[in-house]
Amino acid sequence: MPFTLRKLAESAHIMGLSTIGEIAGHVRCHYDAYFLIENLAAEMAEFDALVATHEDDSVSLYLTEEDKKRLDEEVDAAFKAMHQDQPEDFDL
């Protein structure tokens, strides 16, 4: 997955994280889901270079309020689609 600061900010927003550093920590903790193990050193070095000096950046530097609204709507729609077979009284 090619990372950009914007894509990291989008993922952070969806996860409820507020900084690039928080999402970078998530990516590092779950490296095996984001990087090919045989290329780990090179891919991690590229990732670290991307986030260097941006760890304290707020996701709001990369996302507009409209972006955040769109992401929230996409997550809500996906969640509702996953639970479409729930009884009518199931409260989302």
C-alpha cells in the first residue's frame, strides 16, 4: 500500500485517532498487515521517512471538514450494510 500523509490522515480519522503519530504507531504495531515481510526493512524505512517530522501533525491539516463528513458517511453506510439482516429493533 503506498502511503501518503492524506491517506494516513483518512485512516486516522476513521479510527478516531487525531495525529499522524498515532496512526503511524498503529501501522508500526501491525506492520505485518501493511508491509511485505520480505521487504520490511525497505518499506518501513520509506514509511518512517514519510512520517518523519509529521508525527505531531493533526489529521485536520490534511482533511477538510467535508472530507471528514464524507468519511463518516462512508463508515456509517458500510456499518449499516454489514448489519442489514439485523432485526428492525436493532439500534445502530
